[in-house]
Amino acid sequence: MQKDAQVTVVGKVFRPNRLKVLALNRVLGEYFRLVKWYLGFNSKSKSFLHENGYEGAKRLFNLNTALIQTARDKAVEILKSFEENRNENSILRLKRISIRFDKRCYGFSKTTNVLTPYWLTLSLNRRERISLPIIFGEKQKQRIEEAFRGEWKFTTVEMVKRNGEWYAHFVLSKTIELPDEAETIIAIDRGEHTLATAVAILKSNPEKPMKGQFWRGGEIKRIRGLYSHIRRKLQEKYRVGKIKELKGRERRKVKQQLHMIANKIIAYAKQFPKPLIVMENLNGIRRKFKKSKNLNRRFHSLPFRKLQAIVEYKALLNGIEVKYLTKKYVKNTSKTCHRCGHVAQVKGREFRCPRCGLTYNRDLNACINIAHALTRGMGWRSREPREPAYVSGGVKLQANAGSSRL
């Protein structure tokens, strides 16, 4: 089985002259107005927008026809994302945007220029083209060189303006070979106490979970708490500009921690033969989570979906397939006994089943239920829960919930 993987490589526009900056700023303003114009149709159909808006967009906006089409696509993506994540009484407000160039309106080449060998040429409209020198960090440069060698394909470039500087986000893609059939299911659960929990289920022995592991995300919680405290102090002093500056710094530090955790999750999965990662689909989770004020704040500050996205793309690069299960298949995972299927109330960090006597870490129990939801559909195990198991004398079997190796 084959699947396309994408990575984004970020380069900085190096010392562009004044005329080129003015041209980019003008196109950014025109592109922003065009996307808002397309959003006014309130349609998620690209064909509808093309039929009813393309000719009008060409008359009203001084942009390359390829940019008009990428603006249409961006409008559709923005509207879909808004409707998937909207809260009650929320209104769509477009504050900023990046300019998307596809293969029809950009060129990227490597030269012998001493200043920088990488040059990006952008077609802004029928009469205007500009060339920009691009510089990369070491890791980004390695990926770009791989693309020039043919290991990756150049697809689109997003031109992003941030703090007065321009950056080029190159989207690269390549086809990855995935195993036709998995031999290990790696289930990953998320939670407020433990950011991520993983457990492995082998096809050769699907009833016995293997090597449960936890990633608590303590450093992410510390960073979020620290910057929340700093923001409150700055708000008291009306330092709005400083608050915006800290927001970017906090986001970068959290992202670094997420990449570190994702790398550990992938290393865990690669221990097993032909792994497949399964996670819950988290769409709408924040709207449904309503607890105390402090718990809501802590829960909503944890970047669950971002971690899933990073795990997904890193897994794909390593030839590991990722699947998502909806709530239809994974209801009450932390309250359901993975051994007998009984649903019970959970207090604290331990799950105790009153029916079969299982005592288990609640996060691991939820993780195993996620894995079983998939393995039943794959025919690895019976669709019916196992019968409660008892030992002689009426004493119920227990599992050691404190061990990471089950």
C-alpha cells in the first residue's frame, strides 16, 4: 500500500530590496481581500466557487490566475475548518493569511550565487515577477537538498509575513510504502493527567497487551503555566505588544516538546513488527469538555490534536500507517473494563472492575479499549467480551497497574 507524505521546510527571505517588499505587501493585501470575497459566497464547493466567482475575481483583483484559484481553495479550507471547530455563537473573522503559490506561479532553483544559492521566483500577476534569495537552517537545507536530488517533490510555497519579515514555507511530498497488513496495533490515548499513553497489541497474541508506556507532558504544562502567569502580570501593566511577542515564544517551546514526545512514540512503535498506530478522532472534544474552571483551563491548554498531527506525519515518514477511530467505536474507554466489557465509575488514577475484579491503570485500560475496538474489526479477536475470570476461593484476578511492562 502507498500513501503520500508531506513535510514543510521553512526558509527566510534574505534582505529583499524595498521594491520587492512593496510588491509582496501589495499582493498580500489583494490576496487577503480575494479570500474574504470568496468566503462571502459561504460555500465549501470549489466547483461552485469556480463557476460563480472565477470570472468576477479576474475582473476585480489584479492577481495571477493561479493565485486566484489558490485563494479559492484557501477560502474552502478556512470555511471547513471553522465549521468543524466552531463554538456556539462564534463568528468567522479572517485576521491574517499567507499567499499560496503552486507550480504554475513559482520557480525555485539552486545557483552559484555567493550570497545564497537558493532563489525563489514568484509570478504575482500577468506583468510582474520577482526573484527572492532564500536562506535555510542546517536541517531545512538538508531536506531541500534531498528535494533537488529527487527524493522529494516540490508542490506549493506559502509566503508568510511575520513580524515584518517574509518567510517561504515549501511543501514537499513523496510516496511512502506501507505494509499491506499490520502485525502490531499501537493504541495511543490522551488525557489531562497523562498527555499520551501507548500500548501494543500483537496479532500473534491479541488478548495480552504489551509494554504500556506513558508520556506525562510535564514540561508542556510547566511552560503553559509559566507563560500564563507572565501574561497576567503584563496585562496588569498594559504591555500588549510584549504579550504578543511571548505568545510566539511559548508556541515554539511547546512545539519543540511535542516533537520530542512524538519521536519517543515513534521509537516505541518501531520496536514491534509492522506497527499500525490508532488514535481517537478528537474533533469537537473541546466543545464537549465542561468541568470546573481550573480543570477546563488545564485541559484546553494541552495541545492534543497538535501532538496527533505530529505523530501522524512522523509515523508516515517511517512507513507506519495511522488510523483514527470516532466516538462511535470508542465510547467510555476509561470506564469500560478491557477484560470483561463492564462499564463502571472510575475514581482516581485506577480502574477497578466490580464484575471481574480487574485493577488497572485507567489510562492503560482506555488505551487497550481503543486497540480492541480496531482489532475486533480486523478479525484478530472475538467481538464478544471475555467471560469474567476468577481464581479458586472467589478471589478476583488483578493486574499490576503500576508496571510499564504488562
